[in-house]
Amino acid sequence: MSPRPAPPVPPGPSVVSPHDAVPATFLAALRATGVLRTAAVVRAFATVPRHRCVTGFFTGLGKQGGGSYVEVPQQDAVPPGLLEAVYADHPLITHVSPDGRPTSSSSTPSLMARMLEAMCPEPGMNVLEIGAGTGYNAALLSILTAPHGTVTSVDTQPEVVAGALAALRRLDLDRPGISVRLADGWAGHPAETPYDRVIATVGVAGVSPRWVDQLAPNGLVVVPVRHGGAHPVLAVNRAPDGELMGRGVVWTDFIRAEGKLADAPWPLSWPDPHALTSEGWHTGIIPELDDDGYRDLWFSLACLDSRVVRTSYDPAIGCGLADPQLGLLRLGRDAVHRIGDQRLVDELRRRLDRWEDLGRPGPADWSCQLTAAGSVLVPSQWRCVR
């Protein structure tokens, strides 16, 4: 099925100078992905220039850090090659820790569009954002909730808060109702409750119960929650019976949050390969899948088996199955690498058969309940609703 065409761009606020115009190629590329579904979200992306939010970004970062920092001029026109890099459909790492670990970024634009569409923001809504980033998402939300809506963005990093505030000033969006605060996202922001929408733009171990407490009766939380070793996005709300329910939106990953929302780095509970004597490669187990199909499989396996882990930074080959007693499986595109007991392969086959029986569901085909686990609420009792 071909992607649903995006609606036309309705009239919106004019840019303050020709240098602030959003490239037409950027909007065309977003349309081509099929993620733009509503005129309001189209207008927001057509109105807010990403290059006026991103003052610079890192390139060439590896597992051991390194890389270089590229500045994006804010007083003059951005050179065409640099402008193309800023508007590419990729995340831009904007801050790193002393050891080179990314700590803040501007998310992939098509992913931002998916999350905003899943939020269904409307004019006049009160929105809480966890993770300020570059201020780009808060700026988009300010357009979507105008003219009388409010957006409160919180972050734990002072330099991130300062940068986001500066971006909103450059865009002339630093006005009453649009704010960026230095605060622990786990606590939300009680002063502005209730919130019609809560959106998190960092990967979390689970949903904060404070967000639920601060949510309006028909409110919605859109959040990347740990699942299968990554952070796919869930849409969370209260069912009529009062249960807190989640529904998959899209498979992806995010920079991990800090504090009470912090998620432990992977790998988790991997067996010791040196203690396992059996090893082998198995072909003909994983069906032939494109990138989207592999991610659908990964998400679904994690719904069917809590032992699913992440084994690689590469999202195209990163799915695995780890059992402290039986061993570890790495699920590639063409073969499965086993370290340990053959029984783990047999269990994988049963999970794959179940996925096939269900019709190869993806994230949007699964729902869950959220239950307390420490300081957060985590997904449990996954159910295919296809």
C-alpha cells in the first residue's frame, strides 16, 4: 500500500527573514515517508526552522567517543551543504558527556512527526514535555497548541535548558505559556497541572506515576519505554475501567534519561560466554524481512518473551535472546548465532511460529497494561490486538 499523501500546508505565521525559511525539500521528504497525516502537524513543520534550533552537532561519534563538533551559524544564512545535513532525516547529537556518551539530541524529524501525530495535540491544550533537547519539539508543540495552549518542557541539564530557551527566543516563541525548566522529569511539573498531553523525548525505564497523577481525565502520554533492549514509543492512557494501558506506536531508540527515569545500559543479564561450551550458526530460522519487518519481529518477540535483549547498536541486526542458564542467541538477518544450549533455538522457533500465526504484527498491533516496578510503571501482559 502506498503511503497516505500528506495534506497541503495551510497558511501559517510568516518567517521573520528569508534565512529562516524551512527548505521545501525537507517537507517533501517528510511527505514521502507517509508520517504526516494532519494539516496541523504539516503546518508546524513548515513553520519552525530546525536550523534555528540546532546551534551545532557532533559527527563521527563512535563507541569510544571522538568525532567533531560542527557549528550552525545563527546570525547569517546556513551554507547549503550544512543546511542539508541539518534537515536530513537523522538525529543530531548536540551534547555529549566527558567520556563521549551522547546526552542530548534533536530527534529524527520523521520520528518526531510520528510522535506528534500519535499525541493528537489540539489548540488550547496544556502539554508537558520531558527532555528539552534543542527546543525544536517545544517550538512545534507551541504552534500545534496555539493560540491559547501551554507547553512546559523540563530537562536535568542546565546547558540544554539554556540552549532550548535561546532557540525559543530566536523564534520569537519565548512567551507566556511556553517555558523550559531545569527539573527532574520524573516529578513532572505540578505547578501547571492538569496536562492534556505528556510527551517524553528520552528513553525511560518506565512511565513516572507523577505524570499519571498530573494527567487530565482524558489525557495521553507518548513515551519511549524500554522494551526488548531499546525504547519503542508507547501511547499510554487510562481505560474506562481505570487500568493504565499502553499501545505500541513505533519501534525506535532514544538517549537514556537520568535520575529516577534512568534505564540501565544494555546488555542486561547476558550469560557468561566463557562458561558455555556449545556454539553454532543456524540458518533458515529467520524469515526474509526488510528493515521494518525485522523491527516488527523484534518488538513482537519482546512481547512474547521477556528474555529478548539488544545485542548490537545496529537496529537491523540487534535483536537477541538471552537466558542466564541456556545461553545467548543473536538474531541476524540471514542466520542465528547460538552460544549455549540448543534448546534456546527451539524456543526461538516456537516464538517465531507464534508471530507468524498472529499475522506478523508490529508495534501498533500490541497493547499492554502498566504496573508498578520501583519508581516507575512498566509494560506487562502484552496482548496482540490485531
